[in-house]
Amino acid sequence: MGSQLPRTLPALLGDKGQCGVAQRAMDLAPRDPSGTSDPFARVSCCGHTSETAVIKKTRFPHWDEVLEFELAEGDLGEAVVSVEVWDWDMVGKNDFLGRVEFPLDTICTEPTKGWFQLLPFPSATEDHGGQLGALRLAVRLVEDRVLPHTYYQPLIQLLTEPILCPGQPTAGTALAILEEVTSGESRQDVATKLVKIFLGQGLAVPLLDYLTTRELARTTDPNTLFRSNSLASKSVEQFMKVVGLPYLHEVLKPVVNRIFEEKKYVELDPGKMELSRSRRISLKGSLSEARVRESSLELLKGYLGDIVDAIVGSVEKCPLLMRVAFKQLRRRVEERFPSAQHEEVRYFSISGFLFLRFFAPAVLTPKLFSLREQHADPRTGRTLLLLAKASPARHRAVPPRIRHNTATGLGHQLGPITPWAAPLPHFPPRFPSP
């Protein structure tokens, strides 16, 4: 008999084409003076709860998130999945907008999918006249079973063959075929499985070396190196998440927690400044656009400085496997682009992974890296977004060897700098040049 893993219950919000989808809600009840709401969804099951991000000023929100719970076998029974929609309020309690429930025993039979009318709490006395709106979602219960190790040995031998026998032609091997046939939608899942299999065999670093070497051989322009979502790039990304998550938490969690707890009002875009709200928050009388901008710049400078300080000061804490993998990657890049004009390629090829695919996404969406249990509220989310937009201004505050992607890593996640972010000052250097 094989051992059994816990069941998982994915409630996916956004049209991802995966096993469960909750696309959107419609005709939600207005709860704000503007005639709209700031809705978010809360999914609960067997004592587990997770929330989506808040979508501001709409009665027709679209979510694009994955909410997944691990359920032990004994948790099932007569349990239900509860999906509630709430209107977020900055001050006071959030307003309830409606709910739907699904017994787990019905989900076990087949996935639940479609539009569902939002219902009030059973104890509610207010008559909404059927005007709570509707929620489109799908919920699926997935049961994973693991067979004895011997059942997987032929597959493992097939996958590890080009790693253990490097002198043989790579064309036609299982890894080469996987590179060719995996699509963009499945590539991350395949990369995750590969990394875990090879970590279990003690061959994760050789796997990354094999995949990145193949991609280097196909790359002629160093400026495009590892920029695509290839199997090599996705494998390095998933490797960092599996091996480096405790390290990421140690480096970023103190700063991220402070940003969430302080809930400072930060805004640089004149078109988005709410001066009346800033006045109520500050209790210092009327605030001009210039004062809001000055205050926001100081806050962003402080947050960014602490983030960069934490990253640069964490070199010795970086997991050994990550350091070995990146040392090998640097050597391969030097072999592929040996000329003096490409000297910096060896550095930004590594910092591109560390910042664009590891630190930057964690700052932008801390929940996806388990830095926070819930998504940021709109104000904190805006601060995180502006940190990304402001980060190119830190160009001179980082040592040259890591400066390129430290300074631009967050910003490149969101495209070109907008005009209101362009004049951000260069902050005073914090680190001596090597």
C-alpha cells in the first residue's frame, strides 16, 4: 500500500485554466458613498482561512489569485467550503456583501463550477431583495497518493541519465524532450517537480547546470540571457523558492512587517493623491501636493534603504546550495561570453535571478512567499507598488557588481518608469565600492 498525502483544496481566483477558477463577482451591493464597494473574498474550510486582495471602487471585481488549503483525511467529514465577499473599510469594520457554501462531500463527487447567487447570513434580518449579486467560481478537491519509492525508479533513472552520464548526446533525452514540449502554462509546474525530484537525489545543482548550459548555448545576445520563462529560468526560480525560503524570510520579513504595521500614506502620482484623506490622517491641517510628495519620498527612501541593507548584509546567510549553484552559473556565463565587453554579464545573470525572480516578487506580493498570511490592504499595497517604481533611483546606492539588478529589479517588474516617478533623487550611497 502506498502512503497518502493530505488532500488539497484549491480555490483559484482568476481565469487560469487550472483545476478551480473563481473569475469574478457581479452586481455587488454598494457600501461606499461613491455607490461602489472595495470587495475582497474570504475562503474558509476546516479552520483554514485565506483572503484575496482588495479590488477598490467596483461592484464587478476580477480576482487573479490561487487560494489553496491542505486538508488532512480526518478533516473532511461534514465540512463545508465557505466563500464570503466583504467590502473593505479603512476605518471601522468591514461590511459583509454575501456568501456561498459548498459541502465537501459534493465536491468529492465532481468539481463545483458556475455562477452562484450570494446569500446573506442566516441570522440576517435585513431584506436585500435578492440584490447581493453573484460570484463565479469553481472549487475542486484534489487527492494525491504517493506510491512506494520503487515505482518511481525507472522515471528517476530516465530523468537523471543526462546528468549522471554527461558524455552522451543530449538530443532525445527525457530532459531535452521536456524542454521542447512544455508550454508556458505548464512549465512552472514541470520545473517545480523536476527541482524536487533532483533535490531528493542530491542532484539539484547539476540539473540547473545542465539546463542553464543548454540555454547559454542557444543565446547569442547577452542582454536577453535568462529573460524568457524557459525551463531553465523557471527551474532556477523554483529552486530558490524551495531552498531559499527561510533565507528570504530572515532577510525581508522585518522590513515587510514594518511596512504592513505602519500603514503609512505614500503617494507620488499627483492624479492619485487624496489630499483630504492625507489631512485626516496627518491631523496637521491641509496638506499640499508638494508636502505629500516630500513625505512619501522620505518614507520610500527609508524602506528601500532598509531592504537593500538587509539584502547586501545577508551574503553569509545565503544557503550553501544557492551559492554553489550561482558560482557554477557564473563560471558557465564567463565561458560563454569571455570578452571584456561582456564582463558585467557574469554579475547581472546572477542578480537577475536573485532580484527579478526572488526578492522583487516577494516585496511586491509578500503573501505568495508566506511573508504575510493575508494580502496587503489597498494603502499598504500601494506602498509596495511605489517601492517597485522608485527602486531605479537607488542605482548609486548599491555596489557596482550587484547594482544593476538591485536597483532596477523591482522596477522592471512593472515596466517603464512613469513621468511622476522619473525625478526621484539618487539617494546617498550606503555601501563602499568593492
